[in-house]
Amino acid sequence: MRFAVVLCIGLFSSNGYAQSHADLFAKVQTIFNNHCVSCHGSDEPTGGMSLVAGVSYKNIVNVPSNENGQLRRIAPNAPTDSYLFRKILQERERWPFAEDPMPLDADKLSTDEINTIKDWINSFPQDVWGAAKNITVADNHSAGEKESFLATQLINLPTTRTLGQKTAEFRILHRFGLINGGGSNTFGAFFGLDNGAFTSINLSLALRNDLDILVRRTGPFKDIEVAVKYVPVKQKPGMPVSLGFYAGFDWLSRKDIGKNRFAPNIQILAGSQLSKDLSILAVPSFTFKSNHNETVVKNGTEYKDTRYTMAVGLGAQYQFKPNAAITGEFIPRLDGYKGIKESQDPRFNTWSLGLLYKIRLHVFQVLISNTQFLHTTQYVAGSSAITENKLFKGGANFHFGFNIIRQFKW
Ligand code: HEC
């Protein structure tokens, strides 16, 4: 009799256990339905992971994550080793994850919902699934690190963000004419939108997690820039900055702009996310042969100008929402060609201010700047020529512009 009772309780409890695992999963599925399947749906689901009822379980339980192969999407009985749980917990500092927190572009799940998922992960019957194997420290480069910037380019300066594997990026950079139309007729020039713009098409490709290659072409100079960005050190616990470099050259295909048509450049990239909202960037920059005009006149004599320009790009990104930020850049030139006196080319230190919005793999940014230049060799050497260094003398003289960035992952 006693044996029968024990057996009964045993059966009941092991049944009850399995039952509660199933019940909990039903609740979890409701959460997926409400917050996740719009993206993680059945046709070509985002991240290769469908969370649709019927297939979600086998898509996540014990399945390695794409973004961090060391962790499984759901590791039975180990919530913080479960990559999916980390993504919804959104505590990057303690439980690192790559890419974006989930659900993307939406409010964090409620504490109840997070707890339901946690309870479910803790409810895997151990006789079937075994005890959890803790991996606690996922020593994966892409897991521990974090990206300090929302985009690979702040406004003109490259950031320490790299594309990450299996990603390509297409960018359109556009700078309208001076808002006063070059004269003083701000309204007549429709804030510069009517006048000659600089338009640039850029294509970048990830060669490795920490290495991108970029090719871009910009009118009206018809110049082509080729560069690599390499960021081997990424900010992570114990490493307060991301460090790398950006190096390449600019080639002027138009012969009438100047004779210095081949101009190499190199920039050191140092970026750091200081707090949840604020990231800063320092970019010591060297561009060689940065004056396109080969000859300049000084004290009445002509001489060959093969000077370089040294400048330090300074930038900041203030995230007032998880996916939106105010961006700013100032690039003081320290040495070399600055475009001013000798060549009668009144250039000034470049500044730009932007408003950036990121949605999934898109970044959209509107901005104002004192330069139309987009290529490294040019914006580092100074603003595009403006007559005065004062914002509002003779009508405001800056440019409106925008950057559109789209990533493709496969
Ligand atoms: C608006 C679209 C969208 C929504 C909604 C969304 N995701 Fe995602 N998810 C993505 C995208 C895009 C990726 C791939 C890269 C990234 O993080 O940007 C992704 C990746 C993931 C990954 C990584 C998969 C892997 O194998 O590494 C997990 C886990 C994840 N999402 C869980 C969730 C969960 C859980 C929800 C709901 C609470 C959710 N997502 C809601 C768009 C979305």
C-alpha cells in the first residue's frame, strides 16, 4: 500500500513536472506569437530561427546560436547560457550578446514574460535532458564585445563598428549645396537643395568579423576611395576602448581638379561607450598629398605642394533612444596643408551635426555640415570652401545632407 502511494506520488509528480514544462512552453509560445513571429516567422525567418508554433521548440532547444556558436539558443536548465534569454534580458554587461537586443525595435518584454521564459528554461525534466552544463564565460570574441556605435560611420568619420561576418553594406551619402545658395538667397536656393550636391555611393563588405573593405565613388569630383577598416580590439569587460585603423587611398578620376590625384590616407580609430547613452570617438588622421592642386603660390613664388594633413577627428553619439541618436563631429587640423592662405583656398576645420535613426538593418541620418566633402583625403584636410568661418555671416552657410545605410546579411 505504502509502495503504491509512493509510486502514485512518483508518477504524479514526474507527470506533473512534464506537464508544467509543457504548460510553461504554451505560455512561452504565446509570448513568441505576440512579440517575435512578426520577424522570426516561417518564410526565411530572421536569423534563421523560426519561433512559429509547432517548429519553435526544435528551432531553439539545444540549437547553436548563429551569432555566437558557443551558446545554444536555449540551453535546458541554464537560462543565462541560453542566447535567446540573454537577448531578451538585455543585460549586455553581465550576459553579453552580439548584435541587437530582442525584441528588436520594440519595448523590452515585461518582467512576467521574462520570468515565464526563465521558468520554462528551468523546467526541462533532468531525467530526459540531463543537468545543465554551465558555460558561464562565453569567451567568444563576438559575444563578449560590444559595439559602441549604431553605425559604421558617425557622420563622415569611420567608427570602430565593423560589419560582422556575412554582411555587406550599401551607403548613399548626400550633401546639398550651401543653404544660402552660395550667395545670400536662402529661400531662392531652397536651403541649398537646388544647388550642386555631392553624392556618394559606397559599398563595404566584411572580410572577417573585424575587417571590412570599402569602395566608394563620389561626384562631382568623380573620385574613388578604396579603404580597409580593421578593428581587432573591441570594447568589452576589462577593455574600455575599441581600437583599430582605417587605411586606403583616394583617386581623382577627373583630371581638371588638380594634379595630386593619388592621395593615400590612414586613420587610427579609438571609440568607447562611456555609458548606456554616450559613446565617444577619436580619429587621429593623416592624409597625404591632401591638396589636389599640385602647385601653390607663396610670397609670389610657385612651388610644388605635396604636403600631408594631420588632424584629429573627434566625435560623439548620444543615444536618446535605443535606436536613435544625436551625432556630432569636429575635425581640427593640427599640421600640414590646411588649405588656407597659401593656395587661396579658404577651408576650415570640418564640423557636422546629425540626427540618426536605426531600424533593423537600416540607418537613416539627416545632418548639417560645413563640408560637402565625403572622402577621407578631403574632409580631413578641411571643409569644402566656404567664404566665412562664421555660421551666420552673409546668411547661414552650411549644408544640409543625409546618409542612408543599408546592411545585407546572409
Ligand atoms: C522587428 C524584427 C524582430 C523582432 C520583433 C524580433 N527579432 Fe529577433 N532578430 C531579428 C534580427 C534582424 C536578428 C538578426 C540580427 C540582429 O540581432 O539584428 C534577430 C536575431 C535573434 C536571435 C539570434 C539568433 C541566433 O541564432 O543567434 C535571437 C535569439 C532572437 N532574435 C530572439 C528574438 C525573440 C525571443 C524575439 C521576441 C521576444 C525576437 N527575437 C523578436 C529581428 C527581430
